[in-house]
Amino acid sequence: MNSKVSAVQPLIDEHRQVLVKLDALEAIFKNLERKEENAAGLKELMAFFEKAFWVHFDKEEQALFPEFDSFMPHGAGPLAVMIEEHGVLRDTNEVLQEAVARYLGDGDNAPTRRTIEESGMHFIEFLRGHIFKEDRMFPQLADMHLGESQNARVLALFAKMEQSSE
């Protein structure tokens, strides 16, 4: 049995929290006609996906992935796919943030709702799939290739990133 502390576990824990938020976001996107009822929750969720959420990607890209680079080719393979998917999610989130801002402001109309529904569901479904892949890949890679010192280094970087984001 492996007793070392895995740098991947905090990311998996964050994934669980994100999946709960995605479920809440999906419920709101399916009921955009109930704007007043959903406005506060939507604002809170969109604020999370505008700022705090991206610290998670920074942890992966700036702390964990560089450790994986020692045994995987940089810019190729599964890590390159994950980074590419991060870009897709950033782009989709930008479109979604703009549409939700219009919806919550004075731009609540059919085209805005359609943009929210389309980009929102793309963001939700794509991110769920992305999390599914990471949850299956990262623990295996970490268990096979990261030693205690690497895990400790990654966890220390995570803590620094969290502090600087507050």
C-alpha cells in the first residue's frame, strides 16, 4: 500500500466541488426564464468560474505538469491534450461570462439566452469530460512517477498559489 501523500488528491477534491457547481449551473441554465429567482445563485457561480476556478488550472499547469514533464514529452501526449482543453474552457468561459453579464443586465433577450444555453452547456459538458479524464489519468501518473519530494514540492506550490489568489 502506498502511504505517500499524493499531490493529485487536492485536485481531485477540487474536481468534486466543481462538479457540484456545474450541476447547479446546469439547473439555472435550464430555467433562464426564472431570472429573478436564479440571479443571486447565477452571479455567485459565475464569479467562481470567472476567478477562483482558474487557480485550479494554474496549479495543474504551473505545479503538477512540470513534474510530469520529467517523464513525458513536453507539448505532446495527454498533458498537451489537457492544456489544449484548458484553452477551450477558457475561451468558452469568456463567451459565457459576457452573455451572462448581458442577461443579468439589460440584455435579457432570446439571442442572449441562446448563447448562454449553448456556450453554458458546452462548458459544463466539456468540463465534466475533462475532469473525468484527469481523475483517471493523474493518480496513475503520480503513483508511478512522483516521489515524496516531488509530491511535497507540488503541494507547497499549491499552497503558495492559493495564498496569492486570496
